[in-house]
Amino acid sequence: MAEKHDSDQRTYTPGTLRTGRPDTAEPPYLGNFVPQPLKNELFPEEWEALQKLKEEEVSHYFNDRFLAAFLLARKLDIKRTKKLLQSNIKWRKDNGYENIPSFDSLNKDVILSGFGQKIPGARDKQGCGLLFCKLGQMHPDDFKQFDLLVTNWVIWNNAEGNLWEDMDFHRNGLTFVFDLTDIGWKNVDLGLQRRINATLMDNFPMRVTKILVVNPPMIFKSLLAAARLIIKKKVMDRLQVLESLDQVKLHVDEDVLPTAFGGKNTHTMQDFLRFVEKVRVAYPLELAPISLSDEVGNKLGSSKKSVKKTTSAATLPVAHQEEPHSEKKKTPSSLGSSTKKEHRHHHHHHRDKGDKSSDKSTEKSSDRH
């Protein structure tokens, strides 16, 4: 794979973000993650902005992929990215998450109960990442401290799990697909939604580009009114109501869409758990713990207070270390899930061959759910 970008060597402009992926980046593999040099996954202006961000003391807490995800969430604006990183540190201190929940500590029964599904490398027809949810299969009363268990999953996924996605996942944003079949008030936990929203809001990198709602129930208007009290208006404005699962195929290819959503993809959450077990050993990306004695992050926007480096090469490649990669190209079978048929997923709609795509942002913060 070429180390040098074929696309134009432009200087980055804060607030401007291209879509797609550079020519030097491998396309995502459905159900897999294949490590490649981070520089190959970024456009030249993104790589340039990342090097400048790594000069900031606050960046010493985080590995390169996490920094790049934050930078893309703030559309290459280093000042806003720095504020988001400081907010992440402060939130973790204030809420007892100095250490991100480990994968081993997460309650697997919750994630296997059927209400959520994630497929590594899955993209919609516009190249956005995908997350599927069947709220009618969510039963909060079946688990003690359900909101805490799910919140821990959300924190782990946004701090570590999403780093085993190619950078186009963070650049192009995320599409949520909600099937509301059989949903009733017994399946609704507004406290959970409020807690997740407070967790992600201005603390973790997530850009919501689209929310697809399928099979809206009779209580949908009431659900929508409640959601609007919790979720940002600009995110809610991206909600689209579909009358059937067949209409989801207008947004997601059938080979990518899970069978539970009318598609042909047989990937399950058991496959996802096996994927994580493999990739976290082959390519560890844990975040460093936050020391309670450090003062950075207690005051947003401050750059004068130093950050104590708590990382070590044994546990985390810190921001100023390059990502480890072998000269020999790794194949999907070395890190992938145990799905019956794994294949490369190409996206033709937004593959960027170096064309400029200016998306000037006037928003004060990036989109997140």
C-alpha cells in the first residue's frame, strides 16, 4: 500500500470536512477490521491537523485514532477539538470513569438480548456507519440497573469499540436504524436515554447524520415529544419515518442489512463479541486512565495546566507514538468475525478521488446522539 497520498496536498481549513475516503485508504471490510497506517486513512489536510493537535498537552492522554476521531467530529477545528478532549477528561473525572469500562467487565447478556446490533465495517449507501436497534425487544425490567449496564456499553463503544472502524466511519457520520415494531411504554426508558445523551453530549466523538424510524406505533407522537425534550433539535431534524422495512433498503444495501431488518446479512451480536475478542488482542487501543490529581479538564478552554502522562507502551500507544503496523499486509481472516461469508464492502457513492467537498459548519458543536 502506498504511503504517500495521491490526492492534493491542501492545507486544512477548520470547519471544512471532506466525505468519502482518500485513495490511499483500504475500503472497510464488512464484519472485519484490517489495520493500516493511520496516515493512509486520512486526507492530507486531516493528517496535518492531527500533527498540530498532537502538539497540545491534552492530547497526551489519547492514542492517535481517538484523537483523529475527535478531530473529525469537530471538522478539523483544533480549538474546538481541544475543548472536546478537555470535556472528556472532566466528565470522566466527575462521573467516576477515570478508567473506561473494560470489555471484560461489560454485561454481555444485555447486549445479546436482541435490542441492538452493530456490524463492523457496515456502511449505508452514503458511506455512513450503521447502528441497528429494535426497541420492542428492549426490556429494562429484566436487568438490575439496566441504565447503568447499557451506559457502560455506550461509553466503551464510543471510547474504544468505534476505534476498530476505519476513519471514514468518523468522517462521514453515523446512521441509526430504529425498528419500533411491538414497542410499548414497557420498552421505553427515558432515564436511560437522558443518561446516554448526557454522557455523549460534548464528551465523545459522534456525528449523527441520519435517524431512520421504521414501523412507528400508535404512541409514536408521544415518544417523539419525549425525545425532543432530551435530544438536540438539529439531531431530531434528521429523523425520517419509514412505513416498512422494505424502505430501509433505499438507504442500506441488502447485503449489509441484517436479516432481522429484512436484509441478507447473517451477522449477529455473538459475531460482534467474537470480533472484539480477536481484534482487541491483535490491535489493542485502550485509553489511559485519568489521574484524579491532574487538573487539566477542570476548566474548559485552559491550555496552561500540564497533563501528567499516565500511559505506557505496554498498555496504550500514546498520542506521540505512531500506530504499530507490519510491512506485511494483514488479511480480514486474521482479525475478522466468524461470519459465514466475509467480503469487502465497496462504497461507490462517496468514494473521494481527491475532489473537494466543502461542508462549512456554523454549528457550535458536532452532532451526537
